[in-house]
Amino acid sequence: MDKYFSGFPGFRELLFSPDTPESLFSRLPALDTPRLSLRKMQMRDAADIYAWASDPLVSRYVLWDSHKSIADSRNYIRYIRRLYRQGLPSSWAMVLKETGGVIGTVGFMWYSSVNQSAEVGYSMSRSYWNRGLMTEALSAVLAFGFDRLGLHRVEAQFDVRNPASGKVMEKCGMRCEGVLRDRIRNKGEFIDVALYSMLPQDRKSL
Ligand SMILES: CC(C)(COP(=O)(O)OP(=O)(O)OC[C@H]1O[C@@H](n2cnc3c(N)ncnc32)[C@H](O)[C@@H]1OP(=O)(O)O)[C@@H](O)C(=O)NCCC(=O)NCCS
């Protein structure tokens, strides 16, 4: 093997080079959980995404507005697919294995190579709330963040009026660091936001 490749400078590196965050964000490898497949978003997911992203109760506490038409869902998918091409942090589509439908999204809001940190975020169809599905999805994304992206700190934040989201973070092993008063202005109101984080040592206590 060594002898074979010795005549091709750079070929070995090409074959065996470790993943970089950029290549991982670009490929966004599929993640498997008992009930879900997390995979890259496709244009054909627009109808599934519109079905729940048009629900004002789903978007009530998030930074995006509910989708007014399927064109909004298509534009969102185009935006996410541009992030894949650019090797930037983005989201997976959450496919429910039982039906094959895209019932939510989960992923990274930002990534800092200097601090080896990132923030996670997620949204899901109201029809599937309170079945432990986002806990299942976020756990897989956190494992990907620590094991594949080499993160040291993962953050997440939620509007304090949305305690179910905090529950998901806690069930995944994240710790509350406090409440940031009037941290953001969302949908015309100043919002208190709870900040959660996870460090590698927090994984041991799970
Ligand atoms: C927040 C959200 C992702 C939760 O997803 P989910 O799959 O229902 O979460 P899980 O079932 O894994 O866990 C939810 C937990 O919150 C609890 N919960 C639900 N409503 C609650 C409430 N009003 N107060 C306190 N806990 C609540 C559930 O009982 C469950 O805890 P348990 O397993 O101990 O019983 C989902 O509701 C959602 O997509 N909401 C809209 C978008 C959104 O708010 N995204 C988060 C932005 S930060």
C-alpha cells in the first residue's frame, strides 16, 4: 500500500484526510436515531415543511415567521442548501421513519472554530410534540457536535415562555446558565431568554 501510494504526492492525504468542520457542514452526514433519520434537506421536502411551518403556534417562540405559502418553505430550503454548499452551519431535516415525512428541523445556528463552540436550534410539527422526538434528535446532534465537530461547548437558548424547549435541553444533558433579561426583540416584544450549555464533562452525567 505504502509503496503503491508513494508515487502520488498528495493522494494519500486526499484519501485519508480527516474531516474538517467545513467538509462536515457541507456533507452534513445522515444521523440515525431509533425513530428518526436526520438528513440533508431536499427541495421535495417543501410540502411537508409547509404543513407545520405555516402553524403560528410552532413559530410562536422562534425567530422565524410562520410560512405564508409554500414559496416561503421553498425559499427556506434554498437558503439551507446554500449553507450546505458553503460549508456553513445549518440544519438537518427530521424524517419520521414510520411515515417517511419531514416533521421538523434541527441543527446548528452558528459555529466558532476559535472557541470550538456552536449553538443548536430546532422546530417540529405540533402533531408530534411531547413524544420525546426532539430529545432524540437533539441528543444525536449533540453527539455529532462533540464527536465529529470536536466541539468543547454547545449552547442553546429559548424564550422563557416556552418551557418545553428547556425541558428538551435538560433531558439531553444541557445545563441552565441563567436568564438573560430582554435579550432579544422578537415579533415586536422584548424577550427574556434562558441560556443553556453543554461541555464534554456534562455528557458523563447522562
Ligand atoms: C420545543 C419542542 C421542540 C419540543 O419538542 P418535543 O419533541 O415535544 O420535546 P420532547 O417530547 O422531547 O420533550 C418535551 C418535554 O417538555 C414537557 N412540556 C411540554 N409542555 C410543557 C410546558 N408547558 N411546561 C413544562 N414542560 C412542558 C413535556 O412533558 C416533555 O417532558 P417529559 O418528557 O419529561 O414529559 C416543540 O414543542 C417545538 O417544536 N416547538 C415549536 C418550535 C420551538 O419552540 N422550538 C424551540 C425554540 S428554542
